[in-house]
Amino acid sequence: MSESESQHEAFVWGTNLMIADVQNRIRRFMRSFTQKGSTEALYTTLIKQEMGSEEVCLNIDLLHLFEYDRELYGQLIAYPGEVIPLLDHEARSIAEDLVVGELPEHKSFTVRPFNLMEMKVIRDLNPDDLNTLISVSGMVTRTSNVIPDPRIGLFRCAACGKEVQSFYVAGAIEEPCKCPEATCGKAMTMQLMHNLGEYSDKQHIKMQESPNDIPEGETAHSVTLFAHDHLVDMAKPGDRIVLTGIWKVEGMRINPRMSLLNSTFKSYIDAELGADPDIYEKLTASIAPSIWQLDDVKKGVLCQLFGGCTKEWLGGRARGELNVLLVGDPGVSKSQLLSYVHKLAPRGIYTSGKGSSAVGLTASVSKDSETKEVVLESGALVLSDQGVCCIDEFDKMSVNARSMLHEVMEQQTVSVAKAGIIATLNARTSVLACANPVGSRYNPRISVIDNIQLPPSLLSRFDLVYLMLDRADESSDKKLARHLIALYYENPPENAQAVIPMEKLRDFIAFARARCHPEVSDEAGKDLVDAYTIMRRQGTSRNCITATPRQLESMIRLSEALARMRLSPFVDRHDVAEAVRLMKLNAEASVPLSQLDVNEALQGIANEYKQLPDGRFQATVSR
């Protein structure tokens, strides 16, 4: 058999893959696959567009490969370690045909497959998946610093100075046993020259199952993976990602060629939603449609999801995130509303006050299994950065855990000083909490403040506090009963279905937060000043304070959130009017603002004034 024939019939060791056949299939796919409506080869065009960069990264959609050549798709899934290098080689061959002259040797080509037909969760992985290409979804909980990963090691003989290169293969660099120089040949003289080797970036990432994928009563499974080169720092703690990689048995690691699937927003759909004159009502009807009424509560939560604009200036910062507290009787859908918001929010964590510790909310210290260094593991508030942290059973949270929220809800940071690590972590999160009144049910015989009994310093950090009471009313009870029974029908009524689908609503919220940053107009600013002045004036008859600058900041954030729903670049007077209305309302229980003493609510002190005969006032302070 000739040498050319033996190369043509060469197989990959340990497999039934004929190298020449696989190369031909790859060549046909990458040079001839076209999308509908186009005559140019898709991946040849992509390589041509990336030729300007030093390292060419080509993302291949495996749905295209499945459509073009199902046999090649199956070979890639079964033997990714052997087929992916052939994809890299073909990408370089295409580049050599496109460039005029010779292609630089140092220019690297990396093919990253993504979008498999089947996506798994971590707990579904089994031994049959070892050394195959898999796609796994989950949430990033920890990332390490960038670690230098050796590619080529350079050894130098201590006797004669002969230098030898050794490549990184199968997780190790093989050290020469003796000097290869014929005139030397001494053993145990080869020294590794660390500063002359070649290294790549590597990052250690820990990922666990998404909260929605965890079965009831079970703990979350986690997996360790490594990101290399361009994938370093692409994922941050709290991100929900879909990764594609090879599941290997070595040290329980996934050595992936990952592809982070970012959300793609369709601008024309979002513009259409924002231009709808009834968008506010449609968005409200799409929030937890299975929950009957509670429209004002839903509007407040909707404002929290869209959020205001964060302002930063020299030496200061004003948060744009809204914090909402739901206080009410048992069985008024507080937890159900929290659960829906957690599923809807593009980013967020759901936790229970009884099962949350101070460390679990902020950050804990642990030892990294790879570097053996002491690292911080982010807690729920840090993982919810730029998202929503839903806290159920807020009233049952321990005093230590509750005290950690003061800094987060105003400064939007978490300060840590543990085990020699002094750091400030970002926690730019909105807090949505629900709690029961003292004694589980609301007592109308005592004041609202006595019913809630939260620390005044913490209560003042909530922009909206809603009272959700279970009142006995025959007409409302009948309507509620009909609504609940209708949910059990095979075809639920239209009022129990969202006007805007959850996926589209999630994309619209993320688009508005990223692209729309409304500014307060002059007319809206004047209305805000007037509204704040009126709120302050309402307490003068009782000589008490009914509003503070924090209430003014809350109205500004609410107005900006309402403008974002319309994708408007400016806050108008209608937004301010609705923001003032939301500030004055408590769902299911209207508490007149003029009857609320802010000193009592925020400092725990009630001021009583008695007018003396000479016209002066004498203050009596009671605790």
C-alpha cells in the first residue's frame, strides 16, 4: 500500500473516524453552507470578517451543521476532542485561501461550537456523557482570578545551555530526562525557564443548577469548569449561562469550549411595545395574571423591575433601584407574587428569611480547590447585582441577617473584612420582600407602624410599602372564588392569561434598562417640587413630619421607571402624577398621608405638641 493510500485510510486512534472523510465533510460544510436568502458561504464570510484580529474565534451554530450533515453532527458530538481540531485546521485553510501571501504562524484559529439540539441540566449528566460534547445550563456562583496556563515550556540544560521546548499535553508538560545535545547528554540537568515559556489565560468557574431546575426538597448540584483565553471574565457571579463543552473525567472538570448565549433583543418589537399608548395597563395585566386584582401592587412591582436611573457625580452616587415591601395577612398571594417576579426578572435570586444567614446574603470565605487561595463566595445579594433579590418571610429573618441589608439597600455595596480579605462588592440590587404583621394577622386596633414592627432604619429604605389585607366582602369574595376556580379549568379564561408573554416581557424589561435612560424635564421637575412640598405641608396641622428627602428620591425613581416603560427619553408630568399616586397608596388599605408621622415611622418616636397660653408649643416625646 502506498504512503498516500495509507494516509487516505488513516483512522483516529480508538475510533471509527476516517480522517480524510471527516475533513472532506468539514470542508464542504464550511465552504458551501449558506443561509436562506444568501448566496455566500456563511462561515467563509465570518472568517473573512475576523481576519483583522490576531486571534480568530469562529462560533459555529450546530443547528446549521445538523441541517447540512447529520452524520458529521453525530461525529462531533461523540468525538469532540478529535473533530474540533480538524475544524480549527479547516478554518486556517480557508483563511490561507483568502489572504494574499503567507498567513502569520502566530495567528491562531479557534472554532467554538454552540447551540446543540439537546440541552441538559447538571443533575442529568451521567457516565455516558463522558468525553462527549454537551450543552449545560446553570448559574455562575464563583469566579477566580485570571490564572496563567502553560502552553509551551522551555527547558535549559544547566551544563551546556541547550534549550528544548516541551508542549502542554494531557494536562502536563513532560520534562526531558537528559540533555538532548550529543556532546553533553547529562541527566537531571534540564531546568524549566518560567519566564521564557508561553502561557494563556485561564479562569476557574463554579456553576450550580438554576433555581428553577432544582426539584423540590433537594439541594443544588454544582460543577467546576475552566474558561480559557477570550472566555475569561465573560461570566460573572449571578449570570445564568448556557455553555457548550467536553465533559471530562479528569478531576471532575469540564474543559469547555464554551459559548455564552447572550439575549438578543429585537429592536423593532421593543419599539412597537414602547409606542403602544396602553403599554402601562398591558404591562400591569401581564404581571402575575393568575393573581386576582392587586393592580396597584403590580404597578409598584412593575416599576421596581424597570427601575430608575443611577446617578453618579464626583464624591457621590444616587441609587436607581427601587425597594418594595409587601406586608399583609396570610393567603393574599404575597409569596406567589414574589415567585413570579423571580421567574420574570432577567437576573435575580429567591431566598427565604428563615433560611438565610448574614453570610449567605453577603459573602463567605472558602479555599479555592485549584489555587489553594482564600477566596470570597458571593451570597444572594451579590449574585443579584443589577437584578432583583426576592426575600420571603422577611419578618422571620434573624437580626444579624437583617442588619446586613442596611448598606445594600442604600449604598448598594457589601463591605467584607474576613480572613485577611478586605473588599467592597457591588450589590446593585432591588429588594422585594414580603412579611406578615405581628401576630400573623393585621390588627386594626393598633397603628400601621406597630403592626409592621421593623427597625425604623430599615423601613425607611423601602420606596414602597404595601399593606395587603384580607377583608371580608361578599361581592369581592365571590369574584375571587370564581377567578380561582376558573384557573382549574382546562382552558383558563383570558383574564388569567398574560397580555404579553413572559419571554417577550423579560426581553422588553432588559432592553429598556439597557437602552433607555430618561431625564427629568423642567415641567416634571416643577411637579416633583410641588408634590414634595404638599406632602411636607400635610403634617403642619399636627406639627409632625410627613415626608423626608428619601420620599422625594423615591418619587424621582418611580417617575423614571414609568418613563422607561414607554421608552421615553424624558420624564413627563403624567409620570410624576402616577408616581405621586403610587407613593400615597397602600394596596387594600388606604392610610391617609396626613395621619402618618414620619418621626414615628422612621425613628420610633411620636411627637405631641401642646400650645401654651403665650402661643409657644411644648413638645412631649413618647417612646
